[in-house]
Amino acid sequence: MKLSLEISDEQASRLREAAERLGVGVEQLAQAAVVDLTNQQAADFEAASDRVLEKNQELYRRLA
């Protein structure tokens, strides 16, 4: 999927600087950031759901 977005001049400057420091292209860095963000959210959700399931395990057993 191709995505277009508008960012401020300051954000664009920081993105370019970070990409230069890392030796990658701006688009590559932006794509990596999106991947990291979406993967982290999935991991956070999974950890939270595991905690809820473990906490309520006895209740779920009784309801079954």
C-alpha cells in the first residue's frame, strides 16, 4: 500500500537528519517507524490480554 501524508517542516527536517545519521532513506526510516509502532501495539495488546485472562482464569473456569 502506498501512503501519502503531510508533516511539518520541523518534523521533515528531523526525519531527514535521523535518516542521514542511520544511513537510510527517509522513506525507509518512515516505513520502519510504522512497522515498529504497529508491532509494539500488537505486543502491548497481547500482554494486556494475557494478564486479564490469567487474572480471571478461575472465573472463566466457573462460567464454562
